[in-house]
Amino acid sequence: MNNLLSQIHNGENKKLEFKEKLPKNETIAKTIIAFSNTAGGKLIIGINDNREIVGIEEDRIFEYEEKISSIINDLCYPTILPEIYAQNINGKVLLVIEVFRGSLLPYYLKNKGKLKGTFIRVGSTNRLADERIITELQRQRLNRSFDEEENFEFEFENSDLEIIYNQFNKIEKSCNYEKLKNLKLIKQINNQNISTNALVIILGKFDNTTIKCARFKGITKEIFIDKKEFHKDLFFNLENTIQFLKNHLNLSAEVKGLQLKEELEIPLLAIRETLLNAIIHRDYTRNSDIKVAIYDDIIEIVSPGNFPNGLSIEDIMSGRSEIRNKVIANLFRELKYIESWGSGIEKIKLLCDKKGIKFEIKEEPNFVSVVFYRPKMPNNAELVPNNAELNYNETKIFEYLKQNKKITSQDAEKFLELKSRRIREILSNLVKKGIIQKIGKTKGSYYILKSELQ
């Protein structure tokens, strides 16, 4: 009882819906269907819009139970068998219809048919499922994932398998054609090699495998400072997105003795885990890309699709894991990108808690977003002049100059392992912030700390 009372106090969500009185027949059926297609849930009769327990008439409990059973039997298909029971809380009687996620997906209204009568649960609402979602529910019924399916449009001969082989080489593991078959990246049909969707996705040959990154000025999308799109293989996209974030996040520095301890304002491992989750668990049937946005106050990482297989935010935060893309996830685990299933969110929580960073996960109708709230970075005047706020690469150059007195563009390229264009941007920004000054205008030009001129 205490558990149910606690759920009521928390309000409606993906697994909970309240009604003050017994609703209309089709309203009941839609909720029961949505719960069955998503994560299960409870429809509780006898609670008003203010979450107050008003109860139902005790002498009508059996009448209501029979009526609800008939509604579900008459309107829903395939057969749904919920638990219907009365619950007494503080002298008021509630009627609870508890539904479990079904195994005969998709469930729908008999009179509307599958295409117009299938509903899913999104947040605290019931949503009509489109054809793409219905197809995904059918895959779940067969315990298949989209990335396992054969892709007959992509010619296997165009596959650059060295991309994957090189990833195995990095962890000193061997990989060959047979291993790729065992990992279900390749299938043989009629003596022909056929790529699965997973292989096509991993190699970046799907239109929607791009990661779009932007650094906006202020807290809105009106003006952007920098914008990049990474549209090669998944490994390239991941590493370059991380580099983009490092380029635009602040680096906090703490002096301990003669040592300078440097950390990104948001733990880098937390960002990496979030990006991995977005890449591995996103819905690749949606024609949309992963988006990374940096504002003055937050970082937002948006992944297309809802939580896989009906998971709720509570499930995710508790460490429960459901795999939407089984082949992709298995490959990333083989390559040591993943330590163990369900550990990523716990790792993010621990890293953020340790540094006092607030983060939250949101599920919207067509996407999941993870938001990190950026801390206000105190500037240490002894470390950085002019009260300037420096990002990761700018701080690195500043520290280099403190040790080496001068730096050329070529030095910076080698030191930071970045291309010349990006180096020019970083050095130019440091000049604008009044941190460094350019000496000379020819090929022999170099940069020094502006403080050295005073």
C-alpha cells in the first residue's frame, strides 16, 4: 500500500494514469493497449486531477471489475489479461487495473485495426503509433532488431572493413571476415555476402548517422559560434564529437604544489558515456541525426527515438538495460567501449555527483535528451589574466607559453594534434581575449603571452 501511495504522490507518468471516475469504454481500452505495447502500467480509478484520493463506491466494485474486463475483452486485440483489484487507502477504496507489457505485440483496438488502433505510452499520455512504430513492435515480438536485418540496397563490395579491423587492432585483437559473420555484421544468402543494417550504419553509409554539433552564443539557438557535422563511420563521429566538446568547454585548473591539475568543467567520461548511449541505443529507423548543442548554461545531447522496449526513466536510472541495436551494441562491447550492460548511467551519475554537476534525462515523443548543467567557472587571476574564460585548448596553449615563452602555429599543431585551420582559430581567439600577442607577420611569426610585454 505504501508503495502505491508513493506512486500516487509522484503523479502520472509512463506507467501510471489516474481517473476520478470510470472513463468511457474506448478511453479505458486505449490506455490498456498503450501500457501493453510500452512498459506496462496501472490505471487507477478514484483519484482526481489534484492527486487526491476520492475513492469509488464500494458497493459497485464487482460491477466495475466485470465491466472493465468486458471492455478489454471486446475492444482490445490480441487478448490482454490485466489484474483488476481493489485497494483501500486511508479508508477510501481505489480500483486498480494493472497491465503488464505484452508478448504478442502490437496490441490495438479491434474496430480500428492495427494501423489506426495501435497506441503507445509517451510520458503520461497515450499516442497513436505510426507505421514505423508498429513495425518496430512487430520486430520486438519476434525478438529481432532493425540492425540485424539484411540490407539489400547497399553493395557489400563497397564496404571498407578496414575501419572495423583497425578498431580491433587498437585493442590488440584480431578480426577477419569470419568474425564479422559471427558478429552478424555480414550474412551469406545464396552464396552471396549481404551486409546487415548494422554494418551499413557502423560504416556511416546511412543518411542519418551524422552527428551535428553546435556551440551557441548565450542560452538560445539564435546565434552560433561554431558548427560542425561529422558524417563518417561511428568511431570517427564519436571521437570528433568529443574533441568538439573539449574545444568549447572550460578547463578548471587547481594548483597543488608545483603541479597544475586540470579538469573539464563536465567530466569527460560522463560526456563520452552519454554519446556512446546515443550512438548505440538510438532509433536508426528515424530519419534524424544525433545533435549536440553547447549553450552558456547547458550541454544537450539529443538522440532520435524513445527509450527502447518500453523502458521508463526510472528503469534507466536504476541501471536496467534494454538493447535496441543488438549487433551494434555487441560490437562496441567487443571493442571495449562498453564495460557491462546497464553500467553507463550509473557511471555518469557517480562522475557528476562527485563534481556537483546536475544532469537530467528527458523522454519526448520522438527523442531522448540528456542535459548537463554547466557550472559557473571561477577564474583564477593568478592563472589566467584579464579574468578571461578559457576552454580546453586555449588553456593548454596558455600553460605551454608559461613554460616555453613562445609558440608558433606549427608548434601548436603538433602540441594539440589539430589541423592548421583550427589552430588559427584558437590563436586568434586568444589574441582577441588579450591573453597572447602575435609577433611578426611573416612565416617566422610566433606568439607570446601579452603579460610578457608589460
